Amino acid sequence: MVDCKVTARFAHTVMTSQALNHANYSQEIFFEVELPKTGFITNFSMEIDGQVYAGEVKEKEKAKKQYEKAVSSGQTAGLVKVSGRKMEKFSVSVNIAAKSNVTFVLTYEELLQRKLGQYEILIRVKPKSTVQKFQIVANIYEPQGISFVDTHATFLSNELLPLVEKTVTDKKAHISFSPTTEQQRKCPDCDETLIDGDFIITYDVKRVQTLGDIQIVNGYFVHFFAPPDLPRVPVNVVFVIDRSGSMSGRKMIQTREALLAILNDLHEDDYFALIQFDSTIDSWKESLTKATKENIADAMVYVKQIQDRGATNINDAVLRGVNMILNDKQAKRIPEQSIDMVILLTDGMPNSGEPRPQRIQENVRSAIEGSMSLFCLGFGNDVDYSFLDVMSKENKGMARRIYEASDATLQLQGFYEEVSSPLLSEVDLRYPDNAVDFLTTNHFDRFFNGSEIVVAGRLTDNQLDNFMEMADVKRKYIFGDFTERLWAYLTIQQLLEKSKTGTSDEKANATKEALDMSLRYNFVTPLTSMVVTKPETEDGTESPLIADKLTEGKEGFQKALSKNVDGDPHFIIELPDRDDALCFNINSIPGTIFNLVRDPESGILVNGQTIGDKKISPSGVINTYFSRFGIIHRTLGVRMEVSTQDISVLQDDNSSTSSPIPPSASFSMDLLVTKDHSITVTLKDSVKFVILLHKVWKNHPYHRDYLGFYTLDSHLFSSSVHGLLGQFYHGINYEVTDLRPGEVPEKPDATMYVKGHELNVTRGWQRDFRRDVKNGQNVPCWFIHRNGTGLIDGDVTDYIVSGLFKTV
């Protein structure tokens, strides 16, 4: 059951699931739901045979110790992981005794954001089979009055549509959807369900008062400000478009399509410019141009000719756009009564011109000096989203990730539609002196058509009467303390944003305050974790469930580094499009050299050599690890060897011998070395690799130092790329069915169909050491046994080569 209550845009959602173990033996019961990324989990509990196991919000670092203890002993920990553009997936399993039942309850809260003139409640339901008592209920109370309510779902057929009940009065709306078991069935004699997708409620409120709507409950207030019927302010906009080699193919096609549609939507009193960049920067014209029909037509011809090539010089491209607006303003070539903005679209990391993200941010901030807005669009999974996010927020803008999908053109258009109609700039909402304290942000750089400004705070007793003259003081609410929790939610969100920018002291203070409030109000935020201690297993151990909160930047980083090998050697193939991962181990004789990546079209080759333990351990097992990697870029004539001891880079000459790399070749390969930690290798106009060094105590009786290998920008390889890792760079099709108990209760088995094979696989985890080179981070994955047999092409021996720079 899903029960959603909304009071004045603040949504409180409870997801409940009950399950009964009908078997005569204990088995694992799974609870898996999805919640909006904008939501904060506030509670999770499990009730097993009358015993309630309730969650507790703790500081993330403290919860981490319980997590590490659990996973080191082979137990599972619950995860919140990314699931598409708007949602996060929460999953947990618990071992239930025969004939016993369990009830899972997850609660989250969020402030609904108004976009393009409406609020959206998104409820994702994926029960996987028919449910005896399935129900979605939403109750909305809006003191301003409700102007409209619409409901639709991706799974609603003609038969299910009449089951959606909707009752709307002046200030309240009730929506429910309760299909019977028979109505849920996909076919008469099966348990497959039609219920699989998104149930979406959209609505808006009535807007009469120009000063907005103020609600007061228990000493806290919230002020909603979205005045109707304001005239649009003209914009001066410079589009800065990445045309580097990584934008090739569908991304460039979709970018051109989106630009053509956006140009067509410009208002005639707008001014615009087009800049395209790789390692060089080209402008359509040297100044902004009025958006007349003739100029739009000429610009469309220019856009159709944009082609991908070269590297990525973000610094000079953005500065060109900023200076173009500044020069035109000074020369009075564009209107004074207008709003200026630069819109950057890029899909990669800066690797030409100024490559350091922090220096680029400083340069852009110094050039703009608060005079215009910078909006950053990060295209795909390999972009440094955190870099773009900070740079935009420092310059009165915001960042948005554009997902690589068939609708990327619509995503780009939709973003521009949100920001293309500014109504107000430099908005200050002021309240009676000494009447309020603990105020959330009350200054806003821009107010766009279809959006809403929200301010919340606490009232002081001595000026309460003066303030209440402005407010709606009716007290009939769906849940009573919503204004205080809304204030806390909004304050935490804004403190988290402040923790990304400013001085180190300002960041630290904002982080501390956000953590304190997260703990006080029981919110799972990026600084806290929800900890639930699961019941004792048969071996007498307890297992904590840890639920964390993802951030957009963190998610992007995880996706970008999606194929890697580390440890003994553990191969991890992360598949962000499926929100899943595959993993396998390779067992070999020490000294064996494997081909990891081979791309004949680009000329890139990566081989790795294993090393064994110093001696056989008492258990009789000798572990192997990678100790050397050889990297060749034949097109650039560069080869590189990385070992646990040293790094050498050589330039090939015509005689096929090697010599130390000359200064002229330094442009072919960029190296970023972090002492005793890692080296990042960026090949010109191509991919990036990260090699991690694992230091082991030199007097350890068995283990040695070893290396881990991670790939970025894997989509830049050609379709003919292969190797133990390379064969997965462009994805893999597989299906997993028949989930069943495994040898270990926390690690269920399943059947995988892949590459024409039927494999027995096990749900487990491998360690990803990028963020914590000492302890690693566990990545849940489907483990393929016997050296990846059936998953990899051929046999593991097919990948053995005779030398570190050999192909055979």
C-alpha cells in the first residue's frame, strides 16, 4: 500500500508491504521500492511476528562502522541506489522463518517543486506479481485552493483506467487506485501483473493574491510566492556547445535537434549567440543577434553544420560567451532591461586549455562577478557533474544532467523551457522586523514563469500579531507539524548547497549545521544514514541495514567509472542503464599476462600482469593480483608501463624501439599522479584510465602491493573493442530469473540467460576502491562463477598474451 498525504506542497508518503513465508523452511524475503531523489527517508521499520525492528538515523561516519563490520563478516546491508532520472531504489532482504510473516514500512518526505505551472507526485510501483491488497491513496490539502488535478499512469489500460477514483473540492483532492487481484493479472492463469510503472498525479493551486500565500502552524510559517500575470522579461542568451570527439554519434545529432527547436522558440525581443568548442572556440557571430525570423533561419543553417571533433576546452569557451555579453552590454548593443544568461552543454571533462576544474570555476566567477546567470547541462554519465553544479550555483544558475536516451532532445528543450521565461530578477522577500528568525533563503536571483519561490522560518512571540495579519491562520491540516518539517527540509537542502561553495570555514559550518538538523528531524540526507538492526540469523549474528542518501554528483562519478578490475583479480561490470552490475574473478598462475582492452580502430591496448602472494598461506590458497599494466596508443605512438614501484612513458620511433618521451609528445597523454594512491591517464581526444595503488605492510607474511584498474569514457571506444574488460564497454544483454535461496542465506542464487548460455549466478558483492583505497566500497552484483565462463567470450585462456605490450 502507498499512502501519500500532501499539505501545502509538503508530501508525506508511507509505503507498506506485507509478506508471508508459506514454505516449511526459512527463506529470504525481499522488499524493494523506489522513491523520488528529492525525498528524504524519515523512517523504516520491519515487523516480524509481532517484533518491530525500527530504524535510527545516525551520522554517516558512525553508521559506516556498523556497515563495514557487517559486510566484512559476509552479511548484506540494505542499499539506496540510483534508479533512473528521478528515483532512488531502496532494497532490503531479511530471512524469515517458516510460516512467519513480515511487514515493511518505509516513510519519506519531500517538498513538491513547481515546474512549468504544476506540481508532480510520482509514485513508482513494481510489485513483480499480483498483490492481494494493492492500493494507492493520495490526499491533497491546499489552503490556497486547487485549480486542477490530473492523474495518469504508464501502466493504465482501458480496463484499469476506470479504477482510478478522483474527488476534488475547493481545497482538497482524494485520489485512489485499488485493483483486485484478478484485475491486476496480465493473463488469466498467471501471477504476472499489469501494475508496473509510474502512477503520476499533477496539480496546481489557485493564485489570486500578488503577495502569495502564508501558512502558520505551531510557531513556524511557510510563504509561497508565485504572482500570476507578470510580463516576461526579454533574455540575452549565449549557447556554448561542446563539439569534442566524445559528443559523436547520437549525442551530437540530438544536440543539433534540440538547438533547432530552441531557436524556433526564441521570442523576437530576445538576443542570442552560438559558440561551439573543442580545443578551439568558434562563434557564429562576434556579438549577440536579435531573434528575428531571418536571423533564426541563418542560425539554423549554422547549427546543422556543427560536427564533433577534438578535445574539450571548457574554460575558454565559457569565458568567450561571458565576454560577448559583457562587451555587448557595454557597447549598448543589447537592451538594458533584459536578463543575461550563458547556457553550457558539455559531456566530458576539461582536457584542453585550462584543465583544472577549480581554476575554471575561479576564472568564470571572476569574469561574471554576479552580472549574469550560468546554466550548465551535463550530457551523459561521464561528465564531472559536481564541477558543473558548483560552477553554475556560484553564478546565479543551476546544473542539470541530460541522460543519454532517445528523448535527450526533449530533455534539452524542457530545460530551456523552464529558464527561458524570466519574470523577475533579484527578488527579496522581506518580513516585519523582529517578527521572524531562522529564515530560509529569502533572496532569489531569478523567478521563472511556472515556478514558485518558497520561504520558511520561525516566528518570534513578540511580533506574532503583526505577522499574522499577512497570513492564512486556518489550522485544519492533514498532518499538524508540516510547517516545521517543511522548514527543516528546506533549510537542510539549502545548507547542503552552501556546503559546496564558499570558504572552507563556510563549507564546514554549513555541513555541521545540516548534519545537526538531519539528526534532529530524523532525515536521511547525504550526511546521515538510517540503521536498522535485522534479527539474529541462525549463526547468532545480527546484521545492520544501512540506508544512505545519494547525491547527483556522486551518482555520476559512480557511473563514469563503470568497468574495472581490482583485488584478487575481481572484475566489476557496472551497468547504470540497468541499475545493476555483473562480476567475476579470474584465477591464474602468478606472472600470467592478460589482455584487458584491445581496440584495433583507435590503436589502444591495455594488458595486465599478475603477481602472487609471497608464499602459500596456512589455508593452502595463494592469491594473485595485478602488479603491472602496459598501455599502448599506437595512433599517438605512446606506450606506458605502470607497476607498484614506478611509472615509465615511452615514445615509439620508426625503428620500433623506445626512447624517453620528448616534450612534443606530452600533448598525447596527460598524467595526474597522486603519490602513493593513484595515477589518472588521459589519452588525447580519447579515453581515461585510473590505476590505484594498494599499499600492503612491507612485513606482511603473505601479501604484496598490487594495482587496480578503472576505465572512464568507455563509450569512446570503437564497436570492435574487446578484451576481458573491453568486450563490455558497449553494454551486454542478459536476463535474470528464478531467484532462489543460495548456500548462504544473504546470497541468493538465480538463473541468468546471457550470450546463449544458461548460468547459475549468485547475488553478492565486490569491492570498489576508488573512494576508499584502504577498505573499499561494496558494489552489489550478480557473480558469475568459474572465471566468468559463459559471460566472457570464449575461455579465460584466450586472453593470455606473451608480453606486456603484445597482442598474442
